[in-house]
Amino acid sequence: MKKLGFQLFAILCLLLLPGSALVFGQNPTTLRVNIPFQFVIDRTTLPAGEYVVVHLSPDSPDVLRIESLDGRTSAFIDAEVPLGGLRFPEKSKLVFNQYGDSYFLSQIWTVGDPVGRKVLPSHLERELALKLEASNKGMKPETVMVSGQ
């Protein structure tokens, strides 16, 4: 009887072990992306280049940091508004609003997560949106997507 109990326990541990690695051993990196243009997050302008988007805490999925791979440039992202609609995206991606030659991060989608994050527009982006709308009779910014790894 003890032998059967031990075998069942061992099988159960083997079945649960890979799942526990997924939960507890996750890499905090959300995505890695090569952004081919200068862009703005809140009041910070970041140059074109390769970046990593990182969740700062599993308890606060809406607070992220974007950092260049060389570590020289970074900014915090307050992505307060969850977005739904995509069913577990196949690729991670960042979505930008483009006003002329100015790009503003607006959404973050992570592979395997059905909830995307909307980045609230900065004061500068709201100003540009109003100018675009007034000068072009209601035109909206262009949407630019950059796929991540």
C-alpha cells in the first residue's frame, strides 16, 4: 500500500513540476522589440533601437519599464487601461500612434496574454491629436505596429 501511495505521489509531482516552473520561473521580460524610429512615452523621447519591455511586478501588471538593450535609455510605462479582444496573440507587439514624424506608444500586446495594455496618451500627444483633428477635419493618427520576439 505504501509503495502504491509513493508511486502516485511521484507521478503527481512529475505532472505538476512543469506547470510550477511556468508559474514561478517565468522570465520577467515581456518582450524584446526592434523599434525603427524615435518614439515618446509620457515626457521621455527614446531613440530608435532594440528594447526590452519588462513587468516590474507580477502584482502590478500595468506598471512596466522599457529599456534599451545597451541599458542607456529607459522609461516607465503606466499602462492603466486593459484591452480585450485578441485571443492570445501569436506575436507580441507594440502599437504606436503616428502624428507626422512623431510616434507615441499606445498599446502593448504580449504573446499568450489575451489582455493587452493601453498606454494613456501624454499631454503632448493629446495636443498633437487636437491639432491634427482641427487642421484635417477629424483625421485620426496613423497606427504603426512593431512585432516583438
